Amino acid sequence: MFHYFSFTSVFKIIEKLINFINSIFFIILTIGLTFALVLSPPDYLQGETVRIMYIHVPSAWIALGCYSAIFFLTILHYIFKIKNFFIISKSIAPIGLLFTCLAIITGSIWGKPTWGTWWAWDARLTSMIILMCFYILYIISIKFIKIDSLKDKISTFLILLGAINIPIIKYSVDWWNTLHQPASINITGTNTIHSSMIVPLALMLLVLLIYCALIFLMKYKTEIIKIKKKNLFNYD
Amino acid sequence: MIKNIFLTNTESIFVLASFLIVFVACFIFYKKTLKTLKKYENEFSKEVSKLPKTRRQSVLRKSKIINHILVSTKKSI
């Protein structure tokens, strides 16, 4: 089964996917921005500032999604010892860090007009800062530790330890009294957000997911080239 | 919203600032990733061309992926 994850079979489709994403990205971005900035209505309470939600919420979802993906890939890498899973995790981590920072910054900008402050040390915001720290530690560990076995152990430990923070981020708004509002979108329950706002939110999520896919493919391709360059003198 | 931007509504400044920060950060990150990819593609291509002819042919025969990398590098140049 795992031969489908081999570098050769994956590399063939990377080129095609990058070209495809480049061709459709600006069309979807234009549609997403039109919905987010022009067509969606202002909120009855927050007014125009509610539009920050269209980039803040997808950024936060992507940040959490990337960490969850790295967590599962790390477990798979630990069990099956397939290097490709580690390479994929390594390629996803910078994307996760970028979107964690963007979620924090856009959240802070949104906080000023709605809460009256740029920052508050409440549970959701603090747990997002902790997530950012784990991303930074993970990236530092895979970049600067040269011994492979030690790098594997430390990066796996960091990811497993940081995974405790994921449910804390998700449920922090329910467990503690925070400035941050509770979740408006529930996959299992009822949504407290109007349908006219769900469409631009979904579109902006799609835009950012496509962007993430593009960056991931480029980073993954770079990693494959690095490995092949290192092994160039071993084809005997 | 567009009308409010031109009226320099205070709320719109926050909205514009957050959208701008996200898109500028994403653009810089994209450019940086692309630059790194090109750098490694070119370095790899140079390494392969430095190999002696017989060895290069042997490497290209044995590894399909190296062929793919070289083809994609030539396309991007």
C-alpha cells in the first residue's frame, strides 16, 4: 500500500498539481474577496469589522488542521518508520506556523474594535500562543539537530506534547470564561451564523486551503530534491 | 463595504489592515518558497551535469525521479 507514497509516484503528480493550482487560484481568490468584502452583509452588532472573520477563522482552522495532520503523520512515522511521512510533516510545519501567526495577528486586530483591546491573556489567545511556540520548537528541532535518530525522538516528543494543547484550544471557550466568543459553526450541532456569512467564509477557507496546497507541494518538491541531491553519489 | 472604504470608515481600516497583512505575508512566504525551490533545482541540475558522462547516464538510467527533476528544472528555466 505504501508504495503509493514513494517519491517517484508522488513527484509525477506534483508538477501537474502546481500548474493546476496556479491556473485556478486567482479566479477563486477574486470570487472569495468579492463575497467577503462586497456581497456579505455587515453584522448588526459588530458592523463592518465582522469581515475580519473571513480570514481570521480559516487561518485558525488551518493552523489547527496542520498541527493535527503533523500529529497523525508523526504517529504513522513512529509506527511504520516511513521517511516520507516525516518529509510531509516537515513541509506542513511552516504553513501551520504562518497561519497560527496570522490567526493571532488578525484576531488581535479584530479585538481592538470589538473588545476595546489588542490583547488579553485569556484561554483561547494564550493556547494559540502556546501552539505557535510548539510549531517554532518543532521547526527548530528538525532544522538544527543533525543526528537523525535524535532529531526523530525530539521532534516526535514535541509534537506529542503539543497535541495536548489542541483540545484545550478547541474547548477553551467552553471550559473558561473568555473574551473570545464560543464556536459559531458546529459540524454536529446547529450553527449560530447566518447563511449569508457561511458562503464567504467557506470561499475564503477554500482560497487559503488552495494556497496551502500550493506551498506544501513546493516545499515537498524541495525536500525530495534535497534528498536526491544528497544521494546522487550512491547510485552504484 | 467598498463605499465605506472610500469614506475611510474607522471599522474598514481594521478590515483592510487584516486582509492586507494576510495577503502580504502569504505573498512573501510564496516568493520565499519559490526562490528556495528554484535554488535547489538549479543546484541539483549543476551537480548532475558535473558528473562524468558514463556515470551520469548510469544515474539517469537507474533513477526515474532524477529524470523528472531535470525535466521540471528545464521547463522552469
